[in-house]
Amino acid sequence: MTSIGTGTGTGDWVTLALVRHGETPMTPTGAYSGSGVPGPPLTAYGRAQAAAAGRMLARVGTVLFGDLPRPSVLISSPMVRAQETAQILADELDDLPIGIDERARECHFGQWEGLTEADIDARWPGELDAWHVTGTTRPPGGESIAEVGERTGELIADLLGTHAGSTVAIAAHAVTIRSMVGQCLGAPPGGWWRLRLEAASLSLLQIYTDGLAKVHVAGLPSDA
């Protein structure tokens, strides 16, 4: 596959249905929750959000984007919140088996884990902005946005090679989903932070072997 975001739409393609995990106890606070620790789990509200996302996901290929295949593969990040979300999605997708892929894990925030933006700015002035806008700056002991993109780019290429013609649902995280959408839009890593993703949101990407990528925005069907 050539560079994602280029091409005219020839050859095989895969559709990725990206679902951000539901709310956790850290979501309302805005604290950075990365891959340095396995938790936290979903809240009760987060589980309800994931169920709603599952119902929407189950409509892909029917009343939502009827020209796309229904999801037939389900992958999760190894983080607890993503696996819990994936299990709820599976309940809406005829109990699809869940595969775990380390490349779908959230960014490793290093010493920023569990801290709010205000906390980070107070202790590391200017470094959070640099992490966002350069795409190559690392948190202390953590991972840059560009490094997240390297592993998610490999994941995309592998899924295109192994599941061409299918829709693959992936339960993942804000930074990992931004990296995949950003690559499909041809945006540099320093621009991916501009994509805002709500908990349990659904983003669909259709990616061709020649590099063309389409971003599909899902809305609630009229009978939702």
C-alpha cells in the first residue's frame, strides 16, 4: 500500500469502524489515561454509551452506509476499558470473537498518566503544547503522537492485507483513533489533536490498497 491519503480508489479496500471506549471515572475530569496502566474500567454510564455505540455499529451495512459490509471482525486494544467496550459491541454483533491487538492501545503518557492538563502545564510548562503541535515531542517516559501513528499505520496495513473487502470494528482510544483518521486525511501528526472524539463515538474509514482513504461520518438513523 502507498501512503495513506493518496490514490484514486483502485484495488482492494477495508473498512475500519473505530469506536472510542465508553466513559471511565477519569473521563469527566479530563485526566490523561494512557497505556501505562491497564485500567480504569468503564462506569455504568460508559457501559450504556458502549451499548448505544454497539446498536449503531450493528446498523452499518444496512440502514447506515448500506454499500459497506456489516462488521465481521472485532478487535480491541488491550486496555481494560477498551476490552469492556468490545465485549458490549460483540453483544450487538452476533457475539463476534474479540481479537486483541497491542497496536490499538492508547498513547503511553509516561509521567503525565492520571494528570489533568492544568497539572501537566504546572509541572512541565509548555511541554503539553509541544507534544500536541509538533507530533514528535514525548512526555517524560512516554510516547509521541507520531510514534502512535507508526504502530496504527502498521495495523491499518495489516488489516487491509488480511481483511480486504470486510468491515473491521476496533474498540480503541482517543489518540489512537485520531492517528488513524489523521493519516487518512493526509494530516501531519501535529494536526491530529484538532480531532475531537466523544466517548463511544463511531468513526468509519474506507482505505484502498492504492492509498485512497475515505472518512465516513455516522449519524443516528431516523428510527433510532
